[in-house]
Amino acid sequence: MPNAHRIHTTMGLKEWGLLLVLALLWGPAFYFTEIAIPALPPLTVVAPRVGVAALALHLLLRFTGQALPLGGGLWPRFLGMGLLNNAVSFSLIVWGQQNIDSGLAAIPRRIQRLMPSAPI
């Protein structure tokens, strides 16, 4: 078996650095949402976040020389996955964040990543 698929059980400096970058990118979102909530409705707070992420992914595809898939009926699946996994969940968390603290609001979003692997 090639070493390319070996699972590392310890984190090196590179992994800790990537984790720090990820925390710096994701962490402030809940804080800034808490600041925006008194002035804006939840969907207005969520739309730019989802839109910027979609634009960033599109630019990443362009930068890497890849193209968006056009055939095979994938776009309805992409739309459903995007709505359920991002737009709806972000909207519900922002809606709930009107009544709870930003630190508490971050917990359901992180737990959501574990749910597909939970036994039914």
C-alpha cells in the first residue's frame, strides 16, 4: 500500500498552522453576526456570507484551471446541498443567535459536521 494514503495520528507544525488559520477565518463570523443582528434581518446577514463563499470557490476553480460541471443533472443536487447545508443552516443559526450568545451559537454549527457520521 502506498504511503500517500497513510493516516497521521499526530499533528505537526503545518497541521497546527492550518488549524490556526481555520480558526481565524471561522471564529470571527459568529462575533460579527452578533454585531450585525440588531441592525439587519437574519437573511440579510447570511446572504453576503454565502455569496462570498460561492465567489471564493468559483475563483478557486478558475485559479486551478478547473471548470464548473455542466451536465449530468448535478446542479439540482448542488442547489439542494447548498440550501440545506449552508443557506438554511446559517439562517437558522443567525435567527437563533438573536436570542443567544455568539459562543453558544457556534456549537450547533460545529456539531453539525459530526451528524452525518452518527449512527441512525
